[in-house]
Amino acid sequence: MRKAVLRRVARVRRRIRRFDPTVRGLMWASVAGFLFAGLNALMRGLTLQLDPFETQFLRYAAGLIVLLPLVLRAGVRPYFPRHIGGQFTRGAVHTFGLGLWFAAMPHVTLADTTAIGFTTPIFIMLGAALVFREPMRWDRWLAALIGFGGVIIVVAPKLAAVGGGYALLMLGSAPLFAASFLITKGLTRYERPAVIVVWQTITVALFSLPLAVLHWQSPDMLQCFTFLLCGVLGSVGHYCMTRSFTVADISSTQSVKFLDLIWASLLGWLVFADRPSQSTLAGGVVICASTIWIARREARARRI
């Protein structure tokens, strides 16, 4: 039975390797987006019960517990980074962004949280063009602008309403996350994806601990189990995201992130009874249209 499963997995891997690199990058990014949508749903539920900064720390501490058996099995040496300074820099930047994100999360719906996060690819595309000299063709710029227009449709009514300050706070995390992902792209040149994921978990947990102890509340058993599940989703999601960076240009993989709104809207409705507003749905249509368009152009450009 086990051998049959392994053979099927091997066949699937061979078929995936035949795909165009951009298509494979989009596939990895799509899986990462789905996992992160589930992670955000669990994390929002936990931030409604515990202090946001404690939740941030425990989420990454749980991720470290999940990854520890893999590290011990392979040995510590393969996971020692070649550029430890880059790992800690990435961890510090990501922790700063997470601090803003978690502080706002209890006050923003899941769909709106995801929509606000869609501004991150815009900063990533700009940064990738400036730092890594990645090609930014007119169609990528157009897709980014259309997608950003869809985000404005979603976010603008929230900014004018009561509590709009939390939306702005969450929006402030976007350039920080973009900087973190760009550092990750740079690290993929000489680090394995697994090493980057492990050290992100370690560094974010270390940097988050001081804020977590200020308002510490002991979690119950159900919350501990949920944190472990978050650790699994987060670790696998970051691994998929890092793999997408290794097989394709970072700019081309960001367009598919706009599809995350679908997963977030469904989970927000099922878990929190948050019905997406008309502006969220309208913006989602614009965003999805830009995503489908750029994905088809990317695949066509690779075939030429």
C-alpha cells in the first residue's frame, strides 16, 4: 500500500516538473494562498480570545514545534544558514509587519483582511524590478494596476467607516511584508527553502516574545491544539511560497495571490458569519479578472 502511494506521488512529481516554470510557480503560490487563508481564519479566532501579540508569538512557537522533528531527523548542520545575518534581518522585518497585522486583525473581517493584503504584491513587483532587475512588462504592470483598483473598491468604504484606523494599520504592514518577501527571494539564491522557513520561524518567535509576555494569558488545551494546527498550515504555506520564488520570477507569481479573496470570503462566511459587502464582491470580480488575464498571458509568453 505504501509503495503504491509513493509511486503515485512520484508520477505526480514527474508530471509537475514538465510544466512551464511560471505555471509551476503559480501552482505553488496558489497552494500557499489557500493555506494562508485557512491560517488567517484560525488566527483571527484566536486573536478574539487572546492578546494579539501573544497569539503572534504562539503561532510561530507552534510552527517551531512542528518543524523540530524534521530538523532533528536530518540533523542540525543541514539547517544552519549560510547567511545568518540575512535570516535575522528578514525575521525582524517580518515581525514588525506581523505586529501591525495582528494588532488590527480582531477588528477587520477576514475578507477585508485578505483584500488589504493584496497591496503587498504591488510593493513586491516594484521592489523586484528595482532590486532584482526582474522584467516588468506592460501586461504585468497593467494586471497589477487593475488588481490594485479592485483592492481600492474593497477597502475605500471601510476606511471611511468607524474603525477605519485599523484598516490603515493593517495597510501599513503591506510594504513591510513586501520587504520580507524580497529578502526571501534574495536568500533563495544560496539557501534551501526548508532552511529559510525554519529560520523565519525561529527569528519571528524570538522577536515576538518580548511583546507577548506583557499581556500573557495561559491558553487552554483547545487553543494549544489550534496553535499547533496553525503551525502546520503556516510552515507548509511558507514552504510553498518559497518554492514559488525558486522556480519563477517573483513578479509573475504575485498575480495569483488575488485569488485568496475567494477563500477568505468563504471562510469568513462559514466561520464568522461575515457576509462579504457589495464592494468586496465587486472588487473581487475585478481582481479575479486581472488574475486570469495575466496568468493566460504568462503561459502564452512562455510558449512563444
